[in-house]
Amino acid sequence: MSKNGRKELDKESEYHCPKCGSYDIYDLGERFQCMKCQLTFDKESCDSLEDSLILSVEEKLKITEILKDKTNIFFDD
């Protein structure tokens, strides 16, 4: 752990940011956050998809929000 309490991951980590390519990430368990671009990613997506196909958690939430606003077909209140 570093002085600020974050778990440091070096370039030997199996994960990197699929958007900016940075290895400066903070491990959140099933997810990690890129410290450079501040986006969060699911490790499962990173394990199974090419970088260009991976959406950040923030992007997924925005898509869900838009779908919910446009239709109630898939969502219960």
C-alpha cells in the first residue's frame, strides 16, 4: 500500500485502462478505477473483450439511464 492508502499496481498488473492505456489503477475488487482518466471498469469485461469494445461503468450507467428515460419496457419502478 502507498502512503495514501491506495493499493498500488505496477506495469506488471494484468489490468490497464482500456481507454487511455494507463497502468496507474486502483483495484476495487471486481472493478478497477483508472487514476489518469478517473473511469471505472469491470474486470470481467476486460478479461473477455478487446479494449475498443469495453465500456466504463459510467458509460454503462448512462446508457441505462437513457433507456429508462425513453422506455419502461425493461425497468420496474
